[in-house]
Amino acid sequence: MFKSIIFLMCIPYFCFADTCIDWFNESKISKNDKACESKCTTLQMEMSTFSCSQECEKFCNTKCEPNLYWKNKIKDGRPGKWEYNSEKTVEWSKDEKEPIEDLLARIPNNLIKLPLEGIYRMKKSIDIINPGSTSYDGKIIVLYNNTFEHPSWSIQDVLLHEIGHSIYEGYSSVDRQQYEKKLGWKKDNQGTYSKHGSFVSRRAHDNPTEDFAENFKYLLLNPEKLKSDNSQAFDWFNNRYKKQLKLKKECR
Ligand SMILES: [Zn+2]
């Protein structure tokens, strides 16, 4: 009697987890198959296994290896063209480089068509509280001391925001205009932008470029917040990339 009660009592989470494990095992997809994840996500689902495709990453042995695109993107010295002459270059420390390499390795592969040439290290921005900058052509990202030292910032916050800028600058002007229109941005005769609508953060109010960089950062770091604070942006990314972009698993 007691046993049967235990058997019948099933905490919903564990029931769900077991259902998905069975669902994956029955498919006979090898965990080590290079196409494991794509095969898994297209497996047939029923009511009880409806959410299991979200677990595919867990079931497959996908190694988190940096894409070749990111190799040597962290650069020493001074970028060839940097418009702020008063900003001084400093050396990277090992402790600074490692978390950046780890984060770059986790960026989804379908995002790497950006114009970025290098990520450089400088001491202070001319705008004293600024933790990072991206050149107007999206080719150069600079991280300042504030990225690593200021309590308001984390490396993930700053780097993903700047990579967002680089992605946006890599879009065609038509794509950028479409983004502006879809998100409700308007430009007046003086070239000043305004938007009535929702924003994911205070910084996103500045202009479409900052809005994009912030939306991109939240999409990868806190998609639930983006979905609730700016669902138009969340939908825009999902439409553009045909799926929800997610950071890959941590490597170390
Ligand atoms: Zn910015």
C-alpha cells in the first residue's frame, strides 16, 4: 500500500525530466553524433514531450570549442584607426583574457558574420564612466578598465553590448532601417531619433544603435527580461535568425 502511494506520487519536474530522457533514448540518436542536436530538435513530439526539444543540448555531447572566427580576435597594441588619440593602450592580463575567450566561444555560430577585426584593451575612455566602445564601422571593440574594475559592469554585460554594436554595423542600411521601423523608431528632420514604446534598459532609449546593442545583450543573458520588457525586439531577433539565439554551454 505504502509503496503504491510512493509510486503514484510524482513530483512534476522529475516526471517531465524522465519523459524527456525516455523520448531521447527511444530516438536512438547517438549522443556523440555531430548532428545530434539538430536531429534531436526535429524529433517528433507529443503532448507529453512537447517541451523536450529544449533539453537537446543537455542530451548531446556538444563540445564547446571556439569557432575559428574568434581565434586571435583579442589583440595587443593599438588599433590602426582609432579616433580618440588621448585614449591610452594598456596590456591585457591573463585574468582578463580568459573570461573573454570563454564568452566568445559561447556565442552562437550564426552570429559570426560581423565585421569585427579585433578586441583591444585601453585604459580609460574619454567619456570617463564608459566601460567599452565600438568603432562606427563595427570593426574595432575597445574594453577599458571600467569593464574589469567598475562594480556596475560585468565582462559579459560590456562585451555582449559591444558585440551587439558590431553586429548592427555589419547589417545593410536596409536591414537597419527595417529594424528601426519594426521597433517603432522615428527620425526627425534634424536626424534626432525618438521612439514611443518599450525599452529593455535605460541605455536603450538613446538611439536605435544603443537599443539594438542592449536588446542583443539581454537576448543572450536574460531572454525572459527581453521578452517581457520589449517583446517586439525579442520577436524581431527570433524572426531574423529563425530561432531563439542562445549562448552555448560554458566550457571550463
Ligand atoms: Zn553602446
